[in-house]
Amino acid sequence: MNEILDTVLLLALPASGKSEVRRYLELMPADARGRDFHMGPSVQLDDFPYVHMMRRIDDELTVLGQPTLFFGSPQDPFKDPRDWGTLTDMINQDHEDLFAGRRRQPAAAALDLFERLDRASAATGAPVRLERLDASVRTHLADKLEAEARQLLADLQAGFPDTLAGKTLVIEFARGGPDGSSLPLLAPYGYRHSLGQLSPKILEKAVILYIWVTPEESRRKNAARANPDDPGSILHHGVPLSVLLHEYGIDDMEWLTQNSERPGCVTVQAHGRTYHLPVARFDNRVDKTSFLRADQADWEPGQVKAVHEGLRNALDQLAGAVQSV
């Protein structure tokens, strides 16, 4: 069985090991990646850079003495939880650009980012905010954030290949709900809601690789990886504890798998259709992946074997599910 997976949704609570798994897959030789994991060279989409830029927008507004737009403070969750949909639509926008072969070159990267965030907010029913700022505040904000917005766009588009033939698209994000919530989670929280907001083009080809940890383990690993000097890093950013408790105190992946119309799938009702996304999980409740943040030369063979076998079993399951459709 050498089925190359088209689109893998890499999902888990924060600090569960998503980015470490992604790094491991990227460092695998191409022949082994295809043979053992059913994946071609990977193309990456991730909503975390947009969370970081939302916080940077609020940081600069605070310096100006202006009300924040997205978060009450650097330690708080979203003011408006519909912004989970804003993030999902940013993924949709990136996916559309990727498949259209579009390389945007805006004259002002920060203003382009502001427009995109407003468009994504409108798409999910959240308020449009950036275009409503006072013109002088908006101009000052754009000037302050231009270099970071330009780098974000450059990093994103540097990963867009000339062709997607033989490639595997990996889309990474985390969703959850307040600690103590009952299931199913109510919109706009949880995977059920966000999966239903992904575009049809993503859902038609997607499978789910879920990195399984408990919320308690997520919080422990988050504290261990956090580097306050590198808040925008995929591998080393930390999530505030209040956010972990309010946004990621529980997730709904197990509920979704147990209540699916098809075994081994997550049922997604979206766009007037029903999608059945094959799902497999990599059990990381006992930490197998933190070592992957270190230099590859320092990896212990036994640790590598545990990650390799766990991922191979999960991805074999997904490839088999795709072939059986």
C-alpha cells in the first residue's frame, strides 16, 4: 500500500507534539516518508502565525493607549470566540492562494493582513474591526507592524511549491473549549465547529491525524516548551494558562469519533453536504515527542523508534481508509 495522502489535518491541544511531529516528518528522507508514512514532500499551513499577529496588533494598540481588538490582555483568551472562525477562514484563504498558484505582493503587507483579517472575521460572523479604526491609528499600526507582516507573508509563500503533484498538504491547528464544559462543545468552540468552516476543497480530500494528550499534559508541556524570548516561534511559543483553561480545557475529538456516522471517521456537516473524514490518533499521553525539538544528532534511537512506529501505524490506518473509499 503506497497511497500518498493528499491533505492531512494535524490536530491536537497546544503543546501536544504537533509541531514536533511535523518536524520529524520533514526531516525524513523522501523515500522513507513515502514508504512508511504515505506522505510526499509536505506543504504547510498553520493558523498560529495569525494568532501571534492578532496579539501583536493588540500590543501596539495598547502602546498607543487605544482599546484592544482581539484580546483583553496578553494573558486573556479571545474577546469574541467567533474569532476561532476568523482563524479557520485565514486557513481557507491561504489554501485558495496555494491552489491558485497566487503569490501576493502587496505594496503594504500590514494593510493587506488587516484586510484579510477583516474579511475572515466577516465570513464567520465576527465584527470587522481593523477598517473601523481611526485612520491615523490604523496608519501608525500598519507602520509598526509592516516588517513582521512582510516576513509572515514571505515565510508563508516560500513554502508554496510550483506544483502540488506528489505533495502532501499538512494543515495544523488546535481547538477546544472551556475547562468543565459538557460535550458536545457548542459553537464556536471545538473541532466540530471549525472543521465545518473549512472550505469544501479542503474537506473533500482531508484526513485527520490527531495527537492525543490530556489537557493536563498539554499544560505541562506548554510550560516546558515556552520561551518568552521567542513568542512567535512554532516550536517554542507558550500559551497563557488562562487561555489553556478557557479555550483548551477540553477538546471534542473523542466525542466526534464516538458519535460519527462511520467508524474510524469524523462526520462533518458543512456546505449542505456530509463529509466523513478518516481519523487516526498518535498516542502521546506519555510524552514521546519533546526530544524532537533538539538537534537531530542528539536524538536517541529508542525515542526515534517509538515516534516512527506510532506515526507509521496511524498513517497506515489513514492511507487504508482512503483506499477503501
